[in-house]
Amino acid sequence: MNFTVIYVSQSAHSFTNAELNTLSSKAASRNAELDITGLLLYSGKYFLQILEGDYNAVNTLFSQITSDTRHHSLIVLTGHPATERLFPKWSMGVVDLRLSEDHDAELYDRICTQSYPTVNDAAIEALKLFKRKQRHVNRTQESNDAA
Ligand SMILES: Cc1cc2nc3c(=O)[nH]c(=O)nc-3n(C[C@H](O)[C@H](O)[C@H](O)COP(=O)(O)O)c2cc1C
């Protein structure tokens, strides 16, 4: 069964570009082996990650991620069976919102901290932001592929 998990967490410290790149390239190659796809957004303070793939693979990886000391205060926004993948081409598309021209990091921090009526509302807001960021993610992924 195909399964999707979306969570937010707080980073233990502000990641440098090099740290984020290391995390992202290791994640992408491991996810490719596990046939897991998704997105990781980073604001300098919060992560928001979408993991999608086989139920068992996603759960095993997710439990490893939860015990990673590079982040804490992890909140699952949603975990649900999914008929399709949202990001079938991205083994892990990583977006550093600090590099965004329109300073979306602030908006993103609000999404992560604001109390929404339901966690799904928070996930939907975050997904709207992802949609707006898609072009940037594509560019990031293309430059990762070229590297
Ligand atoms: C925010 C965040 C997201 C991560 N996402 C992934 C991921 O998508 N895939 C992955 O293999 N590791 C990811 N990791 C790294 C894992 O937590 C862990 O380091 C990795 O699975 C290797 O585990 P190991 O060091 O026990 O071998 C992530 C870590 C953090 C902090």
C-alpha cells in the first residue's frame, strides 16, 4: 500500500548550507534505494517533510527520522494511504526557504506554529506553499541530478 506522511519539526540548530546539502544528498540516495519520494522544506528553524512510498518503507524510515537528534518537537500533520504520489520524480526535493527571494521563511514559520482548527488545515496551507515553490524545487533537483 502506498502511504504518505507529513510532519513538521524544529531543527536542533540552524543548519549551514553544507549541513543541509549533506543531509539532502544522503536522504535522496537512500530514498532512491527504498523507492521513497517527497519533499523537505527548511526555514532555518522548522522542517516540514513529506514522505511517500510503500507503507512499511515509509514507517521504517520515519521511525529512524524521529530519533535523529538534529531535530525535535516533531508533530505529524497527516499519515494516510494514498493512491498516487504527489512528487513521484523527487527522491527528496529539498528547499531552503532562507534562499527564497520573497522571504517565505516567515510565512512558513507561521504555518508551523499557528494553531489550525485541524492538522489537515495546517498540512493544506503548507502544501499551498509547496505548490508555489515547485519551480524552485525543480531547479534544485535538476542541479542535484547534474552534480
Ligand atoms: C529533518 C530530517 C529529514 C530527514 N529525511 C531523511 C530522508 O528522507 N531519508 C533518509 O534516508 N534520511 C533522512 N534523514 C536522516 C535520518 O534521520 C538518518 O540519519 C538516516 O536515515 C541514516 O540513519 P543512520 O545514520 O542510522 O544510518 C533525515 C533527517 C532529518 C533531521
